[in-house]
Amino acid sequence: MTILLPGAGAGADGGVAGDTGGTYAYTPRTEPAAFTVGGAPLASRTVFSAAHVVADPCADVSPDGPPAVDWDATLAFRRHLWSHGLGVAEAMDTAQRGMGLDWPVAAELIRRSAAEARSAGGAVACGVGTDQLPPGEVTLNQVAEAYEEQLTVVEETGAQAILMASRGLAAAAKSPDDYLEIYGQLLRQCAEPVILHWLGPMFDPALDGYWGSPDLDAATDTFLEVIAAHPDKVDGIKVSLLDARREVELRRRLPDGVRCYTGDDFNYPELIAGDERGFSHALLGIFDPLGPLAAEAVRVLDTGDSQGFRDILDPTVELSRHLFQTPTRFYKTGVVLLAWLAGHQSHFTMVGGLQSARSLPHLARAYELADRLGLFPDPALAESRMKSLLSVYGVAQ
């Protein structure tokens, strides 16, 4: 049995049964990889999966209207991640914050997910931003008030707060001092240590020049100055710059007790494995589709087997780099496609209509790479669903 996929052909390990005018035949695997639900808690690394939201496909909404969320399916996916021992990073970029998910629905998501985490005994950390601000120019005071409003919502749920990068602050700040002022004001009032998030412009072009400079060395100095002034209020930092060397250099400069959570979806195996001078924990969007496999890898690492850890995770990098290829901000489309193919939701629909953000060849390649890794619990279901999508696009099977 084969599936006809659009594109130039399969990967280096074969799979092409002949070029048929822009398509190629791929033979899916028949058995999934085996992943154990449960198992020992993850010990050597703290690992969060930034989780996607499941849209309600039957809601009569427009792409620029209020988002409609299927709450049951959204929370069920979080229970799936917790069942494998992962934490959930909630209402983050992967959940389409600023790309379809507005603040009122994000606040509801945070409340529901935090309550579900208490019931399931799972870890959850939630994004705090300023996306309720109106379009156009804003003042630093408005930015601070927006952050404070969201911080209150998260802290009231008992979840850990992640201070996300703010488009409003990027637009309003005139110098590094403005970042020092706003973050200092926020950190002084945080009830518990938070995670600071540095999201690069490849994920959100509006964040170019964050921390007061387009020069990353200067921006890093400001970032570290914020942390140094409030080390007791910073649990860790999440770095999403897709630059392994820079992340390693940054984590080596962190004060004792402040963790580095990699957000590098290109180089995560080596950064989590670490070196003789340290390692990164993880807060990753790619651990949404890789959840069970990622948990298995970290349990191997918990035994001290770094090579075994790399043997499991290194083969996933090709899929991750594919999903996160430029324009990187549309990686969510591939993540949701894989959740549908894996049976975690009944449809391939996204809030804001973002399912249209990637090409059919891109989606087909994502399916192939995920299938080769054994990510689909039911390969036959994944094949059937992929064929139905291809047929809608006119690629007859």
C-alpha cells in the first residue's frame, strides 16, 4: 500500500516509487513506535511542551473574528502530554497567541488548563503578555498595566507565569532602560519566580530589536541585567533564537539557580544533553507532536545515558526543522496537522484559518517524516486522513 504525495521526492533513505509528474509514491509504516504511558517522573531535566489549541470546526466564525475553541479536545490533548510526564506551557506562541487566539479566550484557556492540571497532577506554566492592548501606539504605562492584568489572571490560577516578549513594549520602548524599568516593575510584584521569554523575530517579526537593540550582543547584556537585578524572582529563561552557540554562551552567564529552558527547535538535542559546563531544560513547541518520544528520551537521559538520549532525539530534528522552516511563525500549521493525523483531534482546522498557512507539499513532507519516526499511534488512520486531505486538494489516490 502506498500513498501518493506531492513534491520532489522522499528523503535520503528512499521511499520513491517513481516520479509521476510532481508526485511520488510513499509506503507508510504499518506499526507505530511503542511509547509507554506513565513511567517514572522526569528527573534530570524540566520539560515543558508548548501545546496547541483545538479549534471548533463547526463554529460560524471568520478568520478575523473571536476564536472558537473545542475545549474538550484542547484539554484532552493536555492530559495526553501530562500522561507522559511532560509539563504544559500554556497560552504561548504554539497556542497561536497573537495569531488567532485573543486575550479573552487565552485567559479562559489559562483558567481551564490550570484547573485541569490540578486534577491531573500535571505541571503547567502560562504565558503572560500584553496582547489585549489596542492596535496602534501605546505608552509604557499601558504596557505595564496590560502585563499586570495578565499576571494577576495567571497567579490567581496557581500556575507558574511566563513573561512573554511584548509587541507593545517593542514598539513603545525607546532604549534598553525602558525594558529594565518595565521588567523590574513586573518582577518586583511577582508572587513566585517566573520564566522570562526571549522570542526572536523569526517567530514574530514585531519583536525585532527586543531588549532595546537589534545587536544581539547588546540585547543579551540588557536581558542579563534584568535577571541580575532580580535573581530571586527568575526561575529561568526561555530562549527562542534558533542559535545554539548563543544559547550556550547565555546560559553560562546566568546567575546560580537560574535555569535555561531551550526554545531552539533546530538544535534541542545537543542543548538539552549539554556539555561539561551545563545543559538546558526544555520549553519547546516541537514537543507538542514529539511528546511521548521526548519523554522517553529524557528518561533515558535520567539514567546518565547521553548517547542513548541523542539516539532517540537526533532523528527527530529533520522533522522539526521542516516544521519550523521560514516563515517560522507558521510552524503551528504542521503541529496541528500532526495532531489530527495522530488522532488527537477529529479535524484539520485552526483558529484564524491558519491551516491554510503552509503548502500541500510542506504538509505532505511533514506527514512522511512523522510517519518514519513512528509518531502516529494508528498509522492506518494517519494514512487515511492524509489521503482525504490530498484528495480535497486534487491529488487523487
